[in-house]
Amino acid sequence: FVFFQGGLIAAANIRLRGGDPKFSDGIRIALKDIHRLLFWALVAGTVGIIINRLGRTGLAGRIIQYIMSSAWEIVTFFVVPVIVLEDKGFVDSTKRSLELFKKAWGETVVGRFSIGLVFGLLSGLGLLVLFASFFSGSLAVIATVFVIVVIYWVALAVISSALNGIYKAALYNYAAGRKIKFLT
């Protein structure tokens, strides 16, 4: 996932800078930094597991988990863009990520909340359709609707992930003080 996120951010950055990227451009840039991206994926996964384990230790653990998870998200929000766009290693990317977050924290919070809200509501729509199918009384209808809703949710997850990557690339350019060419 981190590798493809890096490729998407790289391609989005090319487009934001006025270029016309191809799928291969994003993959090429991500491949150049694959060792950094894989190391980042390993670190992020390990920290994620540790943070999730904290939530299993009662109310105090859940509070600590929430605080640690929020802090980790803040510190590492721009790590992947920094890795692929600035060719920095893990430590330097983390420092730079926090620096960029401080410059664009409001935009980051509002954008992430807004994207999350829209896709949360769209996911809920799928749940409503699935719930409504139970009133049909037909197992065939319920099964068909279930399969369609699962496909719908997978499509929403892919679109949401892509949109978050593009938003992160745009926000990175803004926070880094880079000019964005408006597309016409």
C-alpha cells in the first residue's frame, strides 16, 4: 500500500506542477525510493501494532492509544510525500513531515475530516441499502445486494485512498511553499 501511495503522490505532484503524468511515472519514482518506502512501511506497521495493543488494556489504555495514534498521525502525515519528493530517509522525513504539518495543520485537519465525512456517509448509504434488502424476505435478493454493496464499499475505499493521496500531494506542495499550476 505504501509503495502505491508513494507512486500516486508522485504522479499527483507531477500533475500539480503542470505535467502530464502516466501511471509508469508514479511507479518509476516510487521504485527509485522503494527501499525507503518499504522501511517506512515496516516502521509504520510496527508502531501501529504497538499502538493498537495499548487499546486492549482497559480505559486508560484506550485513552493512551487515542493520544498516541493522534500524535503518530500528526508527526508522520507527510512522511511518504517527503520520501518520494525530497529523497530523504526515515528520520529526516519524519522531522520534515512534522515541520510541514505545523505549516498546514488546519488544512490537514479540515481536509481529512471532510473527505472522511463524505466517504463515511457514502458507506452508510450502502449499509442502508443492505438493511433495506432484508425487508424483501428473499435470500437471493439479500445475497445479491450484499455482493453489490461489498463491491461498492471496495470501490469507495479505492477512491477514498486515491483522493487522500492526491490531497496529501496538494497539501504537501502548499506547506512546502511550492507553486501549483492551475489546471485548465
